[in-house]
Amino acid sequence: MTKLVVVDDDEALLRTLIRRFSMQGWQVSGHSQPVTSGQLIAEQAAAYLLDLRFARQSGISFIADIRKALPQSRIVMMTGYASISTAVLAVKCGADDYLTKPVDFNAMQQALTGNALPATDNPAEGAVLSADQLQWEHIQRVLAQHNGNISQTARSLGMHRRTLQRKLLKHRPA
């Protein structure tokens, strides 16, 4: 039985994922409250499914420690706030995959086992971004350049801080 650790502050989603993966033969543990990298590493899991925005923590903060301690473990980042900059950061830190919520369960299972989707099954491949998506990506890139500082990012983008905060509260445009 393969061990999986799921870290997500959405308790309903966490319960659903634990149930679904358990039905598929995984030994699953979940965390919906703040944890440390050490606690996650102590579980010695074969795979970790980490939420990007986890309570007041970032799932990205766990990646490097897990990768260093357990180099063979699969680490998959998932988020409802996807952006190119966070995807690049997650991969640079050592994540094996980056998924956007809502995620198809089969795609999630494939990411956790290391079996990639065939190119023909990837609807995003070759897709052209809309103006709203491009704006979202640009905002995320500038925000990352300013280490998450909203005020500096707003000044850099030439917009009011509150306008930027409203835009950041929205999910990535579809």
C-alpha cells in the first residue's frame, strides 16, 4: 500500500480526497491545520499533495525540505489560485507537478504516481490566453517579483492597492 499525505485547509475537500484515495488502495493521512515540514517528513510518505494556500502557510514552503529528506517522494502542488509564477516557483523548489483546482481525480492520481497524461488529453496545451488571463498572469509575476508585497506591486503596476487586492481575491480567469 502506497502512503499519501494530503495537506489542504478545505476540510470538505480533504475528507473527499482521503476517502477517494483510500478507495484506490492508498494509505492516506491528511492535515487541515498548520503543520511543520518536520511533521510531514516524519510520515515518510511516497507522495505528498500540497495546497498552495494552506491556512496562513504556503505549501511551497514544505517542498524543499521534503525533497531534501525524501528525494524519491512525489510532491504535487495544487491550487485554486494558479499562476505561471507560482507554478515555476513550485517546480524550482522541487515539486513534481502543479495542478489547478478543480482537478480531475484521474489526473491527480496520475500526477501522484508519476504517470503523465498523454498530450492529447491535455486541453490546455496550445491554448491561447484571454486578456483577463494575461492580466492575471502579469499581476502574479509582478507580485512574485516583489515577494508578495501588495503595496509595492500596486505601485509597480500603477494601480490602487485596494484594486489590486480585489483582483487577487478572484480566482484565475477561465
